[in-house]
Amino acid sequence: MATIIYKNALFEVNGVDLSDHVESLTFNYGSEVQDETAMGDDTRINKGGLKTWSLDVNFHQDYTAANVDATLFSLVGTTACYEWRPQAICSTAINPRFSAIGVIDSYQPQGGSVGSLLDAPVTIQSASDVARATAAT
């Protein structure tokens, strides 16, 4: 069994590699569930519906050119290309590459308490299907 210590994920936004600023990344993938229960059924009958995905990423903020804020601020409410992998190495069967078009629905460019590291959480919602590839790239 190939287990992974999650410590070197890859995360790109429109080709800009922000991996070295990512503190945490969560890929949420699911399906809407539709109730198909009808008269005479004794149990709820559910049917899988449209797929849904989102990304929750927490960045250590950086306001310098081509970094976190310069990349994300103008993308709020617009679509962009995203790519992520469990490890920042070639994609393989044990390190799949995920890519999709998404829209930033929330971005907190500033916030925290005195003495804390300035972080910038962002939530990205689906604007396309997610592609999952295992071919070496």
C-alpha cells in the first residue's frame, strides 16, 4: 500500500505555481442526491445527480508580484484554470493530477490576530468537470 505524508502538494492557478504558500488544501468532490421516493415505497430511494466540487485552500499571504494576492485578488467572481496534485512531482497512478476551471467565491486577503501569521483562505467552486489524469506529465 502506498501511503502519503501530505507535505508537498502542487497547486497552480492559471499556470502560476503557488504551492510554496499553501498551508492546507482540501478537495471536496460529491454528487447532488435526488429523492426518487414514490407512493408505495417503504424506504427513501435516492438517485445520484449532478457532480459538484470545490477547493478550500489556505495560503500564507504574500503581496509581492506574481504571488498570492497578485494572482487571486482579480479572480474573485471570474473563472480560472486550477491544477493540483497530492505531491509536487510527475503525475502517476499514485499521484493523480486534477485540473478544472473554477470560480473563486470567497477570498480573505487580510485577517488575523496580533502576532499571528497572515493567512489568506480562499474557496473555489466548480465551473467545469474535474479531469483526473495519471499519465506522466
